[in-house]
Amino acid sequence: MALISVQNLYLRFGGPPLLDSISFDIEEGECVCLMGRNGEGKSTLLKILAEEIEPNKGQIIRKNGMRTAKLIQEIPAHIEGTVREIILGKSKERNATGESVLGKTGIDPDALYDNLSGGQKRRVLFAAALAEEPDLLLLDEPTNHLDIPSILWLEGILSRLSSAILFISHDRAFVRKLAKRIIELDRGKIKSWNFPYDKFVEYRDAALAEEERANKLFDKRLAEEEVWIRKGIQARRTRNEGRVRALIKMRAERAERRNRAGNVNMQITEAERSGKLVIRAENISYQYENQEIIKNFSVEISRGDRVGIVGPNGCGKTTLLKILLGKLEPNNGSVRLGTNLQIAYFDQMRTRLREDKSLIENIGDGQEYVVLNGEKRHVLSYLQDFLFSAERARGPISALSGGEKNRLLLACLFSRPSNVLVLDEPTNDLDMETLDLLANLLSEYSGTVITVSHDRAFLDSFATTILGFEGLGEIHENVGGYTEYAEIRKIREKQLEVTNDSIKNSEPTKKEKAKTKRSYKEEREYEALPEKIENLENEISELQQKLTEEAIYTNHVKLTEIQSLLAEKESLLETYYTRFEELDSIG
């Protein structure tokens, strides 16, 4: 027996059914990703499974005694109590799972929930769901508001969890890591794909292409039959009644067809080119409440660069953005902005949107038309490019979902000329197809892009440089996307460990101090080291020579490989030198 069996669920709020007689099962211990476009009803389905709302028809059969816990998409603005009270409950009862999860949050148990950051609140709410020891865990966009270390923390816990998991996520790397099966909600119907994410995309795209081909063939046949039925008297005399009935059936089938909504059709309104230099920061530092946020950091951003900024929540990413844009003065150092900059800013808090106004009013500022790259467009037509119907466009922003609000903010941003795009967490709540389109758009944009993001796959798709916060105000600049940055960081951390170990090992113990002669094995090692050092120095010299070649900087993959190899060999050389000195001191 399945852990939970959904049978013929039907739900309609007006218009086409949101859930059209859908059925599926979830087995014990299974990890399933629920996918679909914004507005398809994914969150609504989770609410039904959590018994928060009732469907119009259908039933859900649950295994006896099954417990369900749910993590909602939005973070509640206010919850009374401490971290301990929220995770374990305000009763005096304590359970082993709750205590264990409490310890894994990395947050002070006595801290008040209202004083926590968004990412910390997310951790606490997730931990509270786990403390219920559910058989089925429902997660609605669990990576929203989490930084990359927290996402990795979440991945680790979920990968070891024995509970069944049904989750919604736009984070491709997260889905790749966890999902063993995909169920897709598309136009009210459910399709189950027993594949991991990349295989699902391949098969889904093939199925959609076949559907489009079949629809075109059907429409051609229908058009031919309509021509036949409308022929003159002679044709009507020879009319085949079976053919007439078939035509009526085809008309009904065509009327009931729900075509897949088109993709968002985004374009960025580009201003005149900026100067070659966009931003130059030299030795900037910034302290807040005696805490060093940025320490002696320099960077130069040129026209056409695509810069990703990563780091833990609260480390200072938004502060760095403000300093680079000249909106905040550093405590030390200087920032120079280039010429002819027209900056468009995407605020993750969506303060640009006016909640008391309609979508039309937010786009046009009272005007009926917008001008996009020299083309005059009606506001309603422009909003349709972002999948907003005329009826929706005239309605209030308050009725929009999180993903729809982000699409609207992008529509506002792209309708104004720019040559520098600054995006602070633009990926939250957007479906994957829109994310793909946005990434392609940013790759083709002739201006400069600076974005803060925790979406690893998104950064990999277009970023050419990563600025990574690594604690104590240290910011490292690395060529390439997030994957390259993560690899280089691992090497850097490993090198630091080797150096620390070398320092530790170089401190002589009492026993070593008394030692006055090398052993036979040590003597052989001592004799071999000079040749090893010489060979290694030659290899390092060759790698350094390759880095002077201009062509290497057009191949980011090769560049990263050489940089990684160079770092490894330099680290090994340091180890050889340290060991040679140790052996030499023995005599």
C-alpha cells in the first residue's frame, strides 16, 4: 500500500479547472519533486494534501497513522517565542528528534524568532516541521531566502531523511541532488516521470514537441473537414452522416483543448553604451557596529562583465552593492563610477512595486504606452509578454503570487532603458522556464550585469566572474561561474589546512629536540627532495607561462583547470620546502 494515494482530485475556482481529476501515489521514503509553471496550482495541491483546503471532488487515501508536516513558501512576519519553543513546542515535553534538529540549526535556542534573519527563520520553521516526525514532509520552495551554505545544510538533512518528501522548488541544483521522481502539474493534469531532473527535461521537451506536432495535424484535418461541410448543394447531397458525426466530435475536442501557455517573452530596453569602465573600487573597507563587513577589497568591473556575488546571509552582499553603486560611502578606500551609466535595480524586497496600484499603473506610470528599444507598445500588450492577461493586468498587485510579482518587477525593470543591471535575488519564486529565459537574456545583454544570488545553476548559466564572501570581511574574485568558484575555494581551503598542519608539525616536540641524526628512511627522503623540488618548480614555471598567454582567457574552462593545477602544485611545493627544512634541522 502506498503511503498516500490521490484519486481523481478536482478543483476549480472559476475558469478552467486548476486540478482536473488528477491521481498519483507517493510511496514510503520516496523523494518527489512537484514541478509546473507559476500559477498551475502546485501550492494549492500541497494545501489539499496538508488538509488545509478541500477539493471539489476526489479523495485522498492515507496510510493508517500517517503524520504530515508542511513548510510554507512565505516566511510568517511574526511568531511569538524563542527558537526552542517554536521547534519543540511550548509544552514541557521534549522528543529526541526535536532536540537533535534543534542542535543542527546552528542558531541560539534562546534567541527570539522575531529577531532572526529571513534565512534563520526559514531554518527554524523547517526544523519545527522535522520535529513533528512526519511520515510525509511537504516543502513549498524550501530554498527561498536561504544562502548556499544553508541550502547545502538542507540538502544534507533531506538526503538522510527516512520520511517521504514532496517538494516544490525552482532551484535546479537542489532538484538534481534530491529528486528521484518528478510529477508535473500541467494545465490541470498530472504526469509522473520516473527520472531524475535532467532526464525529465529531455523526455518532457520531446513529449511537448510531439503534442505540438499532433495538434497541428489535428487542426489541419479539422480545417479540411470544415471546408468539406461548407461545400455547395452537390456536396451536401453526398454528405456522409458518419463523417458529419466525426466532425462534430472533432469540434468538441478542439473546444476542450487547453493549449500550453506561451513562454515569457522578455526583452531588455537597452540604453546607449556606457564607458568601458563601469566601476572601480580600490582598497575599500566597511565596518558596522565594530564588525568588519568588507576588508581591503579591490575590484574593477568593465562594460559587458557579468558578476555574481555570493556568500552567507547577512555577510554584506547588499552592502557591497550599495557601496559599488555609490549609494553608501566606505569607511576606507575609494569607488569610481564610469561614464554614461544608466542603472536598473531589482530589489528582492520588491519596494519598487506599488501595492495600491494595478499592474498597468505600475508599468506605465499612468501612460498607455511604453517604448522598448525604439518600438512603441501598448502596456496591455507588453504585460501579455509576461503572461498577464488583460483582466489580470487591470487588477491589484495584492492578488499576485510571489512568482507573478517577480515577473511584474522584471517587466517594470526591463521597460526602462539601462546599460547596467543590478539584480538582488531575482530568482525567488520564478519557474524554471522563466529562469532559463532570464539567464539567456542576461547572457545576450550588451550591458553589464551584477547579481546577488544563491541559485548555483543560475549563476553557472551566465556569470563570468564570482565575488565570494568567505568570512571576516574577506572577498575573493574568481573567473567563471559558481562551480568554478566552489572548486577554487576548496583548493584554497585545502591549501590553508596544509599550511596550518605544516606550522603545527614544524614545532618540535621534546622527543624531536633530542633527535640529532636522521634515520635511514629520512636520509633517503632528504636526498630525494631537492630533485623533487626542482621538477616541481619547473612545472609551476610552465603553468605560470601559460597564464601569460592571451588566448587562455577566452577559454574559462581551461583557465580554471590551469589555475587549479597551479594552486595544487604550489601547495605541494610549500609542503616539500617545509619537510626539507625539518629534515635538514636534524643533521
